[in-house]
Amino acid sequence: MATSITLKNGEQVKINDHVYCSPSWSIRDGTPYSVARIMEFLPAEDAHPSHKGKGKEPAPGYTRVRLAWYYRPSDVSDRPVADSRLLLAAIYSEICDVAQLRAKCYVVHRDKITDLAGWKKRPDRFYFNRLFDPYIKKEFEVIQSNDVRNLPVHIRDELTSRYEYVVAEKEIVPDLTDTLRNCETCSKWCPPQETVRCDRCKSFFHMGCVQPPLNAKPTRGYGWTCGPCSRAHEQAVEGHDVRHVPAPAAKPKSHAPPARGRGRPRKDRTLAEKEESVPVRHFKMWPFRYFGLHTVAEDTSDPDDLIFPRTTTRVGSKYQASIPTKDSPRDQDIQERGGEATVEVLNLVHVMSDTQVVVEQRKARLSAKQSVRSNVDWLTEVIRRFSEAYTLGLEFSTVGVSNVFRYEKWKTTETRYADREWDDDEMAAFEDAVLTHGAELRTVRDEVGTRTIYEVVRYYGHWKNMKLGEENRRRRLLGSSKITPPYAHPVPSADDSDSEGSIVRTPSKAHASCGACRTRDTKLWWKAPKGLPTSVLCDACGISWRKYADLNHLRPIREEAAAVKQGKTEKREGTPLAGSSAKRIKTNGSIPSTPIATTSNGSPQHRCLACHKYGSGKVFKCKECQTRVHSGACGIVDPGSVDSWTCDLCQNEKTAEASLNPDCMLCPRPTRERDKKAFHPPADSFLRVCKPTEGQGWVHLACAVFVPEITFSDARRLRIVEGISTISTHRWSTRCTLCNQVGGAVVRCADCPTEYHVSCAWSRGFKFGFEIQVTKAAKREPSALVSFNGVSGTMYPVVRCKEHEGTRRPLFDVCETNEYGETALQVYCNTYKQAPVAQSHALLRKARRLDLVLEEKDAAPVNGHGHGAATLAISGGRDDGTDPQCAHCKTSFSPFFHPLPRAGAFACHRCHFEGRTQMPLTNGHIHPHAHGLGP
């Protein structure tokens, strides 16, 4: 009979069932439930030995359970994964308390699911197709053992009879699932790691069976041919009878089930229930074992062989030290490892006499603080210093701990034996960071700024223990008997309906709203993770976060339910999606009402100003100016809440790190009051999004991305614009065809010679996007190739006029995402817009660009003179040697003097920059934007 227990929610679970597992909410810091498989039930640690037999019915003493964990992709990688039902298996188990089991769930391999979309719509359903090893930090593919065919019969039968799944590297899966491969020479089985294949006859050989034997496989990109095929090729070449016929490209194999067509009926629910209840083979409580590159096939028959994933052994000169032989001369200055000189003595109490062991009396003299005497680091250092004094034959009275530094023999500098005290500012910054980011201690370390990650981790443990102690003392004063022991999993009482302590019975605010969907109507309130606008979640969002680690996965279900409630019929697959609606849109008077996208509770969604779409990812809204934009279209890396983000311009109004004048340096300067409105767009335009430059100026993000010469110091965050001085003179001197002004940097239409400013094109609704052009293999640059949604090549920014919107060339939108959740703008900027920050400092890069500009200006003849007007502007002198004077403010002091149209007249840099003079650009003019000298 299968052992089983009943959970607190009434569900019956047995061995090999999958469950949610989690300690109380306060201990796990708001993280979601963990998914695990029950391996065995265990009695209490102090139970009678008669109850510790495996396979028996769980006695009342069975309070523990061994669980095999599953990981979520977000637990092992920073790469965003949109599928909240995807898990990573692991050959890792842990013993937990039965009280931590929350509810039952179902986890099935991907190949066993025929209708994945229907599977993910059902609650408590998960799937996996890969395995993560927490020890070597590597992911492996998981396939069914029945799919493995390239094995000898006896080994394959042994493998399939014991295990349901096989774990292997991604590159070896096609070799394992291929037909049986035997050597053409010895007719024995060819293991994948010892096999070489002839490119002409497609036969397999052992690397030791060919003549001459091969020491290694051919390098990637090269082929190998056997002896008979090589001779046949040589004879064909000598007879001039060679015709190169390209071999047909082999279609890659796929283990995914075939896609369901649009007209195919939905899967029967009873069949889906049968799939989740299919028994899985287990051997010694595990359903899978490793069978990859570093596995010996014959070891599979050994029942005690290790099933864990393996990697390359670290043997050789790259990982091991070169040890000289006994006869080789040895350097006398090098101390022998393991001797007295290289071993640090930490404690010699076991060899001291009773009269010498007076540690307790002398320890009291070293410090008067009672808290210090119970500190583990302090006690360890005291014992070490006493032992060091005993070794050197010194009196114990000479031992002191006033110096917090010590010298360790394996280090060249002194180190502290205990962390220095945290001051008030550091503790305040730490608590604020924990309140915002929770247990993400690396982010907390960045917020504190003055501590290492090791100090932050140690202090977090002491701080959390202190907080729990304060909570226990407060409960004692209030007369409560529920005391939370530090770092322990509290066992809930029988009368406590909330088994994990995360249900909020009475919200603090009278009008509490959900931190995810903003609803106010719910039967039950749950505690919310840190970082949300409110501290509570509604019943649906609270369960969604705990089970699936996702606050948005219920949105399609809610929208579908709302549509059904409003009388809309459901569109099944195989039916036309575009149909005429018999119901007209309700109007109020003569103004037609425009439907507004809303969430499930009726609150409006944010519409991105870059792609003009609702949803399709997080849309962040500036809490100051209400600018709305996708995170991937604005360089938002760690914003926190959706509604608590502040754009760069609003943040600069408080920090004043850059100029308070937000005029774009790549756009023409506004000269009249009505023109300033055009270049100061409102918050409902993407041109509101600006980025600071290296000269403390500002540039529209759209202008910086679509002007080719511009780069970013940090392309990931799209900050610090560089390279304005490298923009060609043609862009500055060309008149925009839309605003009919000269002065800004123009770009050209992708399909016609029309040139215009980026901001002018964006304001008039031109098409912006990115195009990937497939280049020839001979012209490809490995660093310049990208792959986006199945298209590989070189990515270019494209701006099209409205007359060319019907072109057939594919164009990726600015906010269009790939399988990793990255937008096209992110992929383009990360690949082509990153400045070489690893090669030089920012100031040095700016100086080099300025030198190149001055060299070009000096070389250009102006008005028949051999030197350019740029030299005149930089030096501040006339051709006749006299000092210039501004024709407007009459000053003789300016870093730059700009020549005016009339001969012998100049304007200082301030008057020229403020637009007091209108001067056509000439070869001798230095544009003030080109040197980052903006406001």
C-alpha cells in the first residue's frame, strides 16, 4: 500500500506526488511557493527506531518528508521568462517539515503533453524539459529514456527499465536519439564521444580504428573522410571527373509534438487527466539519471553508479600545479607546504595544563561589554591569540584584543577578525534597501555602498534575528504565547486557519486596494511582496503570486470571463477571428466614444508612447510627468514598481546633474516662442524621453538611437550620449524638408533621398523601426551580426516616409520583443551603440573626438586661406593678430568666436548659442553642439 498523508487543506498526497512547499511568510521574505516531488515520509528525529522503517504506513510520528526540488527559471538566471508554468528539474533533495506542505500540484515532462496551451490554462499544472544542477551551475536537456536509440540493446533495456528520463548535454541529444551506430571496422557500438563520421559515405568509425588513429575530432567547421572515400576522390580528381553536387541539408530533428492546426478539435479533458496520472518509472526514488558526454555506458548496469550530471575533470597543466621531481633543484626560499611555518594554530587548549587554562578569567579582563563576550568572532580570535602566546612561550597577560587586525600567513595584508560597527547612516540605508528590495542582498549592497557583500550577508542575519527578538518581546508584553524562534519553521496551531501567516484579516487602510490589479473587492486579503504600491493582494493575485510567481497570468482568464459575462461568444480555434460586429459602439451626442483598454478590475492600462500599444509587457509611468513607456524602450533596468518610476528629466530637476534646459542638441534651436512649443513636447509624446550627454546636455532618445554616429557609455541603460562631435557636417548643414530649418542633425528616408530631423519625423507619424539585412558570408563581421525572431544578419535603424508604408520589406517595431523579452531597440543598442568603455576613459574619448574634428577643420581651406576658420575660433585671434570682439555684447573674452556673414565681424559663443544671430553654416563654422557645449 502506498504511503500517504492528508494535508491541512484536506488533500491526500502520496509518494511521487508533486506539492507546493513553503515555510511561513515572514521567514521566506515574500518569495513564492517552491514546487517539489515527495520522495519518502520520515518520522521525527527523536522517534522510536521501530517507526523508521521505509514503506510502512505513516505513524503519528511521521512529521518529516524528503522532497526533490524543482527550480523556477528566475531562481537560476536573470533572463526573463514569460512562461510562469515552466520549471527546471534538479537531482537535489532536502528534508522538510510536513507542516510546510501547502497543496497538491502536477508536474509533467513537455513531451508527455499533447496540448500545452490547454495544460497551462488549468490551475496547478507545470511542465519541464530541462534540468539544472546547482553544484556545477549548468543546465542540461531532459529527454524520455524510450527515445534513446543509439545504445547497445542490453544497456538500453537496463536504462529504460529503471529510469523514465535521461539527462544529457544539448549537443549530444541528436546523437543519443539517432539510430544505432556501429563501427564500420570492428562492427561494435560507437559511443558519441569516441566516434568520427565520414563526410562522404556517412559511415561511423572509432577514432582508434582508423589508420592512422585520430587523437581528437575534427575542429568545428572541418570535415573528415575515411580512407576509401579519400582514394576515390583522388582518382576522380586525376580523371577530371568531379562534379560538386551540394548535399541536401539535413532537417534538424525535433522532439516537440506536432503543432495543432487551426481546424483541429480541442483535446478531450478525460484524456488530459489520463496524461497527468500516467505512472513514472523511478529507481532509488529518482526518475532520471545523467547519460551524457562524461558517462561510461557500461556503468549504467551498476545500480550504485552516480546519477548526477558531470563535467570535464580538472586534470592537467591548466588546473594542476607543476610539481618538480625529487632530483630537481629546489628553491630554498620557498617554504614547504604543510609545515609548521605555513599552518596557523587556532587552538591549543587540548595540550595545556589545568593551571594554564585560565581562559574564562582572562577573557573577562579583555572586554567589559557583555555583548562582545558572547560574540563568536571575538571568542574565536581570543582563543587564537591565547594559543599563539602559548606557542611562543609568552605570558597570557600580554594578550590583548584592542587591535582588531590580524596577520594571516596566506595573505599579504592584515585583515579584520570582525566587521566594523555599522553607523546610523549605514543602518538606515540598509533598512530602507531591505524594505524596498527584500532579501535581494546584492541590490541592498549597492544601496548601502560602503560594505562588501560578505558584510551585508552577515549583518542581514544579525539584523533579522534582532527583529524577531523584538517581535517576541512585544508579544510577551501583549500576553501572546506565540513566539517565533529565529531561523525556525513555526508549526501552526490547529485553530489557526492561516497555515503560513500570510493572510491579512483586517487591512490597515479603510480603502485597501490590491497591489497588482488595484481591485478593492475580494473575499480574502493576502500579504504582498515588497516593491508593490500596497502591502496586500487580492485573493486571486495572492494565490497567483504564491503558486506561479506571476501577478499577470490571470489577466487573460479574467478578460475572457468578462467577455462571456458581457454576452460575447468565445472564439474557438478554426473559426474566423475577424467578423463584423452587429452591435454598434455607443455614442454620446455627436462625439463617438473611444474604447479604452482596461484591466480586469476596470482600471485603465498604460499605453506605451513608443509603440502606441497597451500591455505586451510592463509599461512604466513616470510619477512626475506621467510619461508612459516600455522598460525595453527607455533603458529601465531595475525600476521597482510600475508607477514609482521617475524619468531622467524629472529626476534631474531634483539632482541637477545635467542642464535644466531640456532642449535636444540634435534638433534645431528654437528661435521664436511658437517654435519652442514644437521642441518642448508634452508628456504624451515619446520625445519627452531624453538622455543626458557627456557635456551635461540632453538628447531625445529617438534622435540618439536613429542618428548613426551616436553611441552610449552604458547601452544597457541608454545613458550618457557620446559622439555628437563625430556627426558629419552634411547632417548639420542640410535643411530639413519638414520644418525647413538648418542646424539639427538630419537622417535620410530608407526608400527615398528625403532628409529630415528625427523629432520632426516622429511628430508627423513616420514609420520607425529596425531592419535586418542578410549579408554574404564573405562580408560578415561576427561582432556585427544579430539574430532576432528567427532572422539573422546586420540590423539597421530605419525611418520611412508615409509614402513608403506599403513596402514589403519586413520591419521590426521599436518595442517588438524576442524570445528573451528584449525589444528590438535593446538588441540594436547593445550590439551597435555601446561605446568602447573598456579601452579608454570617457574624457579621453571625448578629447580624441575633438582632436579629429579640429584636424579636419584645419585641413579645410576657407576664403582662400591655408588654415580653417576653426583655428581662428579656437585661438580667438584674427588673421591680422588683433583680438576679436563680439559684435553684439562687445566682449573680448570667449572660448569660441564665430565668424558672421559680414567681413571682419564675430559673435561670442554665448551670443551665438542663444540664437541672437542667424548665420548659415560654413566650412569654417564650429557647431556648438559638436563639442558638447550645450546648456
